[in-house]
Amino acid sequence: MNVTAAPARHADAAVENFDVLIVGAGISGIDAAYHLQQHCPDRSFVLLENQESFGGTWLTHKYPGIRSDSDLFTFGYSWKPWVDKPIATADKIMRYLDEALDEQDIRRHIRFRHQVKAARWSSADKRWSVEVLDKESGEIRRFSASFLWMCQGYYRHEEGYKPDFPGQDSFRGQIVHPQEWPEDLDYAGKKVVVIGSGATAATLIPAMAEKTAHITMLQRSPTYFFARPNENELATQLRELDIPQEWIHEIVRQKILKDQRMIQTLSFTQPDFLKDQLLGAAKEHLGEDFDYETHLTPSYRPWRQRLALIPDGDLYTAIRAGKASIVTDEIESFTETGIRLKSGEELEADIIVTATGFNFCILGDVEIEIDGRKLDFAETVTYRGVMYSGVPNMAWVFGYFRASWTLRADLISGFVTRLLNHMADKGAEMVVPTLRDEDRGMNFGPFIDPENFNPGYVMRSLHLLPKQGDRDPWRFEHDYFAEKDVLPVAELDDGVLIYR
């Protein structure tokens, strides 16, 4: 029998009005709320969160070993010191965010299980009208806001990316996607194959290896891994000197950023040297007999796809101990007992984990209208990677690929709060990035340049994302070191931001 969900009921309550409506209570939404309170204390705001609690990614993901793949000195907030190891598990990140909510008195502004369904801008009213599903009551509630701040991240929490593998229905074992990890999954003594070689696979495999009979990373092509100790020596030294935590956080943060800039520069100027350094770190763990050319040497230069960080080389340790292995091949089909590869080899498996990535979620899958017309986001042009041509009073937080997401969330928060205060000074109720006459003939390119960064999840959704131009302010550098000195002082009366 087909069961159809009951339609949402419309609540009778009046529209709730706010100056700013923040979508999402993950790391970006909490950061936005902090900056609003600090720099726009007279503005009312609300955070609407689809899930039952805060945390976003760190609440959604439940797979073994879930941890950050960025250091917490830069992935953490500039305004709240991180006092633990650089790479942290999800429970420690959630504890950090929980403390931030209490310390800044932000929790009272959050409405959990409130899913934003539609947002409609009226130029006549100079406001957004927002329809929200209250998942507790099943009712549609209505909110109104002057400014819409999209902080929901860029991937769909409900489901991960699942390729349709030939013969997968014939497999008699269990197929699991990391984003939908069953709490009761028993993998003790089982043969496990993990399809994929990104950060998720590099996290899962060492976390599961102690219990499984054997676990295999099956990759179509290699990934660059960055093995390093999960300790920051500078932080340890400063703590031994009883330096205040706020100072330690900022000093270590700046040192890490300097090191990251050097690595990023090397990836463009001396990619072969950087490749040798990454493989050299692997050899310290795996020895000379490992087949590095087949399993750990990608065809692309370092950082053209994300570097997967492995703290303390734990993935390599599991491989050297014989508890895990890497197979580089393509899948011909699933079988009843595992996977048949195009080389003819068969991998036996009781459990297959499809660590195949995620689906992009553009603007939180919210239906957006501007003065009665549905927004085609792909037809807009990005304004500094923050706002979008023809879209009034809205910002979207899109972080970095080669640096911590939160670094850009911080920069955007500074820009948006400065813009809100500028609008108040001008007596403006509406601001919209608008192409000037001289901009209309410029060359347009993709939001993300595939020659610069091209993982599968980006390429699958590139056609859904905005364009960027060939000149400022219509470019998005995707580079913290290019933006950190520009966004904080960007001209707000530049002839592109039109105020009314």
C-alpha cells in the first residue's frame, strides 16, 4: 500500500518579522549570529534549522571515526579559542559549538526542525516573505525579513551521492553510504570494501580496521594524502608557558595559515616537488616496497582536488599492519559475494561502503522568487562570491576548498554586517548587485574553474551554479590569501551595489 505524507497545514499565527533571517545553525549560521550581535546589535534575527539540533555536518554524519579534515585552529572561530588537538572528532566539534552557543547567548534565537521551503522577495515591500515547514507540528509558518543570509552549506544532508553500479541488486551483503550510516551496523569480523579514496574513506578505514576481518579501499584513481602528526608543537610550547588561550589560538592560527599558503603556492609553482614531499611522508609509514606509482600517485597535480589529511598517518598504519589494503581498479559489476573488477579480480565482501561523495544543495533547495519570478540561480553572476546579480538583500556562505570553510564564513560575516550598517547609514532598505553597462560585454566563466579545482561533486553540479565575470567585483577567487585583505575593505559604493 502506498502511503502519502499528509499535506502541511498552514498555521493561523501572524507573520513573524525580523531584520535578518539566517538559514542554518551549523558552523556558518552560528558564526553569522555572533557577528550580527557584535556589529549590528540593534538588528533582530532568527536562525531556522532543518535538523533537530545544531551542528550541520557534525550532527548529520555518524560513520566511524568522523573527524575534521581541516585543523580546528582555522576551522574553529576566530573569536573562540580551540584548546585541543588540531584534527578533531565530531563529538569534540559539537562540544565546541555547544559552548559557543551558550557563551554568546545564541541558542535562544534558533528554531529547530524548521525547514525553509520558499523565499519570495518583494521590491514594493523591501522584504523577504519566507514559508517554513514546522516539522514538529506539520504546519507552514510564515516569516518576514529584510535580509536573507543563507548559511546551510553546500550539500544535501538527506542523501549522499550514490552511483548506480551494475549488478548491485545481486549483492547479498549490505551496502551502506557513510551519510546514512546505520547505528546498529555490525562489521566485527566482516570483510569490508570501501569504494572511494577521499577524506571520508581515509577516515572510515583506520576507524573500522581494528574490528573488521579485513577492509579494502577500492579506488578508480589515487588521491593525494597528507600524513602529519595530530599535534601542533607551537601550541604545546605556548601552553607550557601559560600563554593565554586567546593568544595561543591566534598565534597558532597565523602560523598554520602561513604554512598552508606555502603549500598552496607550491602546488602551482612546484607541483612535482610537493608531490615528492607527500609521497615521502607516505614512505615513512609504508616503507619502500609499497606500489606508490599505482596506488598513491594521482594523474593530476596536488591540490587540483582536495588533499585528504590523515592525522598520525593512521590509514598508512592500518595498511602496513595488514589490516587494510588499497586496490586501484575499475568496477565491472557487483556480484552476490562482492565486486568483480575490470582486471578480472574479485573482491569478496560482506559489507560494501559507498564513500562516493555527496550531492550539491544549491541555496538549501529553497524555492526563491524575485518579484514573482522564479530565480534561475545559474543565470546570475556572483558578486565577490557573496551576493548575486539581480538578487536583493541576500548572501550565501560558500567556503573554501583549499582552506578551512570557516575562514570564509568569517570574511562573509564581516562583509555582510558592514553592508547592513552601511545601508542603515544611507537610509537604504534594499541593495542589489547590478551589472553595469561596461560589465555586460565581459567574458563569463564557471563559478569554479575546472582547471583549478575539479572533484566529481563539483563537476556534477557546475551547471547549477552562478557564473563569474572576468573582472572585479564579479570574480570569486576561491583563495583565502587573495580575499583576506580585500573583502574587509571592499568599497560598498562601487556603482555595482545599487541602493534604494
